[in-house]
Amino acid sequence: MNKISSTSLIGGAVVVAMAVGLYLGVAKRGLPPEGLGMGLWRKIKRKKKPLRVYMDGCFDMMHYGHCNALRQARAVGDQLVVGVVSDAEIIANKGPPVTPMHERMIMVKAVKWVDEVISDAPYAITEDFMKKLFDEYKMDYIIHGDDPCVLPDGTDAYAVAKKAGRFRQIKRTEGISSTDIVGRMLLCVRERSVSDSHNHSSLQRQFSHGHSQKLDGGSGSRSGTRVSHFLPTSRRIVQFSNGKGPGPNAHIVYIDGAFDLFHAGHVEILRVARELGDFLLVGTHNDQTISAKRGTHRPIMNLHERSLSVLACRYVDEVIIGAPLEVSKDMITTFNISLVVHGTVAESSDFQKEKDNPYDVPISMGIFKVLESPLDITTTTIIKRIVANHKAYQKRNEKKVASEKRYYDNKTYVSSD
């Protein structure tokens, strides 16, 4: 009986070895083994070779709409490679960028759905660049939103990719664009020149609800910009969230702020803060708190917009949406915070001189630390760039009005994941 069992085992092993040899031999020639359909074979091969997708953009004044586009693009494949268009190409095709190349690179690299970044990408997909993407970078598809990307000569920037059958479309994120954000700031500048009889405190609410005050004899905003039609949903917050809490013994670091016009300075201080612990908890202050401290024209972005931008950052683990200004003992206990931090570069760095220091409790507990900010950039820095060159940005925005109007007038439903 033992001899029979041994013979059977040896025979079975020989059969398996022969099958494996046949499988590997056929596989080398790129053909599916006998009995295995081509469709299933392609799926097996795909597991060995990740599906790589490419998406490019200016990513000027990067916002949650850009991040959502990158999230959708990443869902199409296994690896997302992002091309960041050069300053020169943006100037030639759209007008001057608000944020320079090095800041835009910091922003894109920090998005948690991005695997690789290519700098100085061309504005349009040419035959030569597409060949480079396929041959050198091993791209499978080129991705763009359902909104048109038209070159100065009126042609489609992605015509070559579409003709090659290697183009995939995703849904544009409604209610936000860099043009829209610039328009909000331009509107702020113009509002300030109007009589104080206007109710400036309502400006942010107008942005959030998609309408602006009628100026210049009722003509509306000459910037040609539709102000925000952002509609926050619980599903979007879930899509942006990590969905994971801290471990039982995690060293939780807390940092709070407005994070308005989320920029490279924000990203870099979050990166430094994350390095100090296992879990980074970020508090975003509500609109009313920011308006009280910064003035009636702040924030430019509303609470949900700012929170989504922060959530998309790879250094952030969790966000408290509408966090209190004061870091209390109860809050520290509730979230098991180990360390509270604040950067040296901020809109207001004299908080320790204030009568009601919001960080009094963590300071008294010995768990407060001031971090050296890697970049000297604040939200005011970005606004000053717009104000200093507002005529050029107004002209740039006016160029976009026709294409924006066509998009909204002819918009059709596009499903998203």
C-alpha cells in the first residue's frame, strides 16, 4: 500500500512539473496556456505589469478639484504619473501662473494618489511626447477631464492621444477651478474699492452659494468667472479620507489653521509635523473664526473646500472639520494628542502675546512645539501676487469665460467612481 502511494505521489509530481514547464514555456512566447482563455490570461499578465496612466496639468493654485481629478485618474490604473506643465508653456497658452514651477511640483508630489511626477511637461500632447510616454515611461493611457482643453489655435490639446485610442475621460469636479479662485480674489479687490455701505461680511457666503454682488451698473463680475457652485457631499469626504484611525500606542501630532488657498507652505509644514509622530491630526477652523481674525474678505475658500484640500495631502491622516480655535484639555484627551505644533511662518505669529492664547493648555502641559517653517509662504503671499498683477490675471480670466460658458451650457452627465 505504501509503495502504491509513493508511486502515485511521484507520478503526480512529474505531471505537475511537466504542466508547469509547459505553462512557463508558452508564457514566454506571450500565449495563454492550453485551456486558459485570452481574456483571463491578460488579467493574469496585468497583475505582473501594473496599468500605468498619465495625467498632466498646470496645477496652478492647486485645489481639491485638481486632487479629485488625480484621485479619479489613479482609479483607472495601478500607477499614476503626473506631468506638471512648465511656466513658459503656461504663459504661452493661458497667461502668467500664480504659483511658480517649484511650488506646483511640491503640491503635486504631496497628493496621496500620485505615484510619480514629470516636470516641465508640454501643454499639448504631441506625437513625440506621446511616443516618449509610451516607450520611456511605459504609459498605457492618457487621462483628462470632460471639460475641453483648447490650444490658442482652437485645436484639442489631446487630439493625438484620442486618435491613437489611448485616451480616457474622467468627470470634471464641479464648482471649482483655478480661474474661479483667481476670480474670487479679483472680486475681493474690487469690492474693497466700493463704498463701505456694501455688506462685505456676506462675501464668503456669496462665494459658497454661487452668486456675487452686481457691480458696474449691474454687469456683474468683469473677471468672467463663475463663482463657486461647490456642493459638499459626505461621499466626497469619504473618498478623500484615509479611513484609518491611529494605532493604540500612536504618537499623535496635532496642527491647526485656516489652510486657505492651500499652498506649498502648508504642505511643507504638514510634512515636517508628520515626521514628528505616527499620526497627523489637522484642525481646519470654520469660516466665522477666520473672518473674525483675518477680516471680512477671508477665507477665500469655504470650510469644506479647505478641508478636502488638506485631506488630499499624503502627510495628513485625519482632519477635524471646523476645529475650535482653542486647544482644550478635553480635546487633547478626546483625540489622545501627544504633541501640538505651530509653524514659525503664519498669518499671525504673535499668538503667544495674545491675552487668550489658544495654545495655553498644551503649553502648560509641556506638549507644545514651534516648528521652523520650510517655506516663507502664506495665504497673504498668494493674494498679494494676484493683487500686484491683477490686470494680467483679469485678462487671463476673461479669456476663459467663453470656454467656461460653453462647458456649463453644453454639460452632460459623466459618471464617476
